[in-house]
Amino acid sequence: MKKRTTFGISILVLLALALTSYWFLSGPGDDPLRDQDPLNVTAGTITCLSDEENKTSLAETPDETPDQSPAKTIEDVLLARNITLSNEDDAILLTEDTDLAAFARERMNRHGVFQEELAGTVPGEPVYVHSLDEKLNDYFLIPFEKDGYIAVVVEITVMDDIALFGGVGAPSIQTKDVVRPTLDEAREVLSESGHDNDWDTRLVWKPCLQTMSRSSPVWEFSNDDGETWYVCYSRDDTIEIYDGLTEKTLAG
């Protein structure tokens, strides 16, 4: 009995020494359980990543790829500004690529207005008008021409980066000019009145005695000395010069 016990202990000691020698010779790095990445579990040829390994720093994955920002829609802009329109299709985002003439034509066709005048026309150059009334917006006048004459003019109101389809009208006389008098005619009258005609120039409008129609803006001439003159047609169809525009309410 004593011999068996001694022999058994000897066997156990030898096994322990063998395992210890194997561990030192192979090193801890060769232990497959020690080397296994706890975040990467392999099953056959399919590698499954844990939730932790799928996480990426927000700094490495920005919400928007540079130069590829999500495109805004007119609905987004109207909602952000709390603007409600009876027909949102009458609004469009105003960018460098916006074709206002195409937008105006599509809206006229959709509303079925001035169809006879519009048929066979080509768009002319849009005219920008600055509003002198802080309660009213700037706007474009977009002419559509037929046989060299203006057949119909569309007004497009500007609200920062929003363009709104507005009024539509046909000239009461046959004309090739969306704005009368033309800039050359206004300069000539200004020069004949003894004023320099090389001042800064722009088209402006506000409700006034000189003009109540948005389709009849006024030429504004100004210089660095603060002088300003306004040139437009009077009611008797002559070109007049004014040193100011006489206020008049829309209802008056």
C-alpha cells in the first residue's frame, strides 16, 4: 500500500514538472486562449464583430461628408422659418442654378393663366428690383417675348433664398423693354437736366405717388456725396426726375 502511494505521488510530480517545462518553453503568448481577441469571435469563415468593435468615434465619422451636405428642400426651409403658403409649389429654392424663367412658365401653365400670351414665347433677361419699403420684399420681373416684343411679365418675389411665384401681367402697349424708361433713356434725361449720369444705378420700388405698380419700378441714381435722384414716367407719359419718392399707402 505504501509503495503504491509513493509511486502515485511520483507520477503526479513528473506530470507537474512536464507541464511547467512546456509553459516556460512555449511562452505565455502561444497559449491560444490568451491570444484570442475577446472582441473578435470567429466561427468557421464568418467573423462576427461585437458591439464594442463596431463603435467608432464621432470625430472619425462626421454627420456630413465634406462638400456633400444634405440638400435642403423648399419644405425644410419653409418649416424652419414657420412660413405657411396656400400652395408650396409656388415656392422654389433660389440658388445660382435656379432657372426662374422655367419655374415661372411651369407655374403659369399649372395655374392656367395667360396661356394665349405665353404660347410661343421665349424668356428674356430677368430684371431685379430693390424694395425701398422694409415691409415688402425685393422681386424679379421676368419677361416672355414673342416676335421681339414682350407678351407677358411674371413677378417673382424674393425672400432670402426663397423665390415665390407672384403676379402676372401683359403690357398695355407693344414694347420690347420690360422697364420703361430704359436705363439709356433715364441717363439721357438726367444728363439734360444738368446732372452727371455716371452715378450708381439700380431699379427700386415702393408704393408712392410716382408709381403704385410693381411692374413699373423707378431708376435710382446716387453718388458718393449722398445725392439721390429718381427717374420714371409720369402719369402724362413723360419722363420726369424727382429728388424723392412721395409716400403713399397701398390702400390710399
